[in-house]
Amino acid sequence: MIFSSVVAIIIFHVAMAQEKRLRDHGIEIGVLRPGKYNAISDVEGVQVGHKTLIKGQNIRTGVTAILPHKGNIFQQKVPAAIFIGNGFGKLAGYSQVEELGNLETPVILTNTLSVPRASEALISYSLGLPGNENIRSVNPLVGETNDGFLNDIRARHVKEEDILDAIENAGSGSVTEGNVGAGTGTVCFGYKGGIGTASRVLPNESGSFTVGVLVQTNFGGILEINGVPVAKEMGDYPDAYKYQSDGSCMIVVATDAPLDPRNLKRLGKRAFMALAKTGGIASNGSGDYVVAFSTTPANRISYQNKDIALPGHFLKNEAMTPLFLAVIEATEEAVLNSLFAAETMSGHQGHTVKALPIKKVLNIMRKYHKISGEK
């Protein structure tokens, strides 16, 4: 979609169901059932907010904020871990999460050259919260992908107020996907990428835990959908490989399972496996990161706690296998949702990236009997 007039759009959470998602077309990934919204927000307390910037011909960018809970995250930190699939990226805040195993700010996703500004905004946000008047150190966590093909990235259009708007407007329920927030100007498998999300709920015998995933897709490879070699069938896989094979993918994983940082990193490793199931190749220039956190209230790390030992309990290693399956399924579906929701976009220097040709893809899926309810 081309916007010629000057406009800055804030995308809020919408309660209405989107009709562009993978499952709306009868394509079901995996064996576990999704949550109510099939989104990262199915993990209780998790909120998502977008700020989308579309202006004239050159601005196609934005911000996506993921909040682990509704409270003061600095005062009530959550266990967290980061897995680096391929480190060609500018993820800010990695070392402290790796060292201490917790997250103390919202997770912000934006474009590559806006990481410093987003970090500044997260610091301002954290310092301004009631109860944080005396803190002197904040570890902002900011991930990115490079949207410079459709967006005039060198102009650094994202401002501090845009990050604060995304946080302020974060909500629960349905999550808007496609050309929104940090996914506004991204490209995936040579088609328009964007924001995608999905979730899985474990059966009762495995703990009934929820795993939710949100992705910012901007990477390349040879597209596959539910095991079907879609790019090869469409005959465009040489172009899909050469065009925009470099890029990045940010994956944010939330769960209400009581996991410690070590098992959260193990969960993150499995999320990365899902990229290969979609045909992603983690090319040389692709920055592929997984941020994983647990929302279990009993395991939050209180900044004010003066006890020598931390409270809480965590799952044992043997309980992780169902969660591994859940995160792989949810990540795979989130990536594909980002493609199905995205629309054709023109932008910087007249570049145009077309949306995935859904009708053509569905015909290919039917050939392989991969659409449920059809004979």
C-alpha cells in the first residue's frame, strides 16, 4: 500500500479478529493447540504495542514494544535469556541479561539505526516510573532489523516519543500483524515481511503452560510452508535466494512456565530451529536473536528484596520437552503469519516489495493436501 500524504499512524491493539492469518486459510502448523488469540499476549500479563511511521515516500518504519507484565518491570524483574543464532546485529543490553539472567525493561524492536534512540527512551521510561526515583543504572533491551530497502534509514526518523508511545499504547488481546510497528518496512523471503505472532498451550499432563512468540521478520532463504517447498513450486527460488537473503529476525518468546535463565536459553535455541522449518538460512548478514522470558509471578526478582536467597521454584529439565515443541510450532507459525498479514508496500527510492501471492500459495498447498477441511 502506498501512502503519498504525510501521515504518522499509531497502531493500537485491535479486538477484532484478523482475516489474513495462516489458520484463516486452513493451514495448521503442528499438533498443539493455540491460545485464545494465537498470540504472545496469550501469556497472561504480556502486552504488545506498536507505533507505525509512514510518511511521504521515504519513511516506512516503526517500533514494537513487548511488556512482560503490567507493573514496574525494573522493580519486579523477570527471569530471561538471549540466544544468538547469528550475531550480525545490534541487540543492545545483551551482556547484562546473559550475566544476571533477568530482564528489567520492556523489550523494544525497531530499525537498526534507531537502537541508540530506543535505548535512551527506555532509560527515560524507567527513570520516570514511580518508585524508581533513586535508581542509577538501567539495562534497556533493544533489538532490530534493517528496513533500509523501503525506509530512509539513514535519516533516523524514529524519535524518543515514538518508543514511549508504543509502550504507552501496549495492550493485551489480539496483536496487529504485518506492516506495523517494527515490521513496517521489513522484507522476508523476498516478499513483504513484518510482525507475526502465535502461541501454543500445553495439555494438562504437561502443565497447561502457554508459550507465546512474536517475530520481526526481515530475512531470506527458500520459503517453505508446513513442509511444502513453496518457493521451489513457484519457480522463483533463485530470486528468493539472491534477493534480500541477508537481513535479520528478532524472536521474542514469553511463557508462564516457571523457567530459570538456563532453561529459557534452551527454549530460545529451539525457537531458532523453527526458522529452518520456514526455509530460513541465517545468512552471513542476518542478525538472528531470540529473547525469552518467564512471567511466573512467584519467580520475579524484586529490586527491593534484601534477603540473601531468592524465592521461587523452577521446572526440572525433564519437563522441558513439551515446551520445546510448543516454541518451535509457535515460532514457525508466527513467521508465516507475518507473511500472510503483510501487504505490498512501496517506499524509499521508489522501491516496491510485493506481498506473498496468497492465492498462488494456497493452490500449491492444496496440491500437497495441506489445507484442512478440503478433500
